Amino acid sequence: MAGLTLVRSIGENCLKGVQEALRAGANPDTRVEGLKNVIHLACDAEVGNVAIVRELLNFRADPNDEQYHFRDTPLHRASLWGHAAIVQELIDRKADIGARNDDGETPLGVPSAGDA
């Protein structure tokens, strides 16, 4: 139950809901549809909320988790969508800037979504 609340709260960009779900025992490394960790959701275009990312990391979410598809890390996703504050937070929390996805791109070498 707490895991579903966590996913829903991230999708709704609701920090308070994320905090409540984590305190209720939601796993900060919950997978969504078996593909990506919730921290990836918090780094994507629709959410891009550094406070939510910080809260997940405070509860020990893995900053280097790879998505099932493409092997993107949260840092790849934040960089792709131009979320500079999240990029910095992840780097400060020891995200691997040398991680390579399936295209061989490092997080800081991923073309911005706005560059397409």
C-alpha cells in the first residue's frame, strides 16, 4: 500500500505524500511496472522535483540504479531533462558520472531533450 502511495505521490509531484509514504515504510527503490525505480520518475520531465529526489535519497534510494530499458541512471534522466538542481544533488550524493547507458552515453554526455 505504501509503495502505491509513493508512486502516486511522485506522479502528482507531491512532496508531503512522498514523505508520508516513506515514513509508512515504502521502499525508496520501488520499481514501477518492473522497469524503473521511483527515483527515475522523480528525475523525469513531468516531475523534476529536487526535494522529492532528496527525500528518496535520504531514505537510501540508489542514486546509481539502472532502468531496465536503456540502462539509464537517475543522473542520465535528470541530465536529459535539464534538471540542473537534481543533477547537482545526485552528484553530491555520489551518483556515478561515468556510468554508461546502452548507447554508451555518460550522464553528463546525454543530449538534452530540448536538443532534438
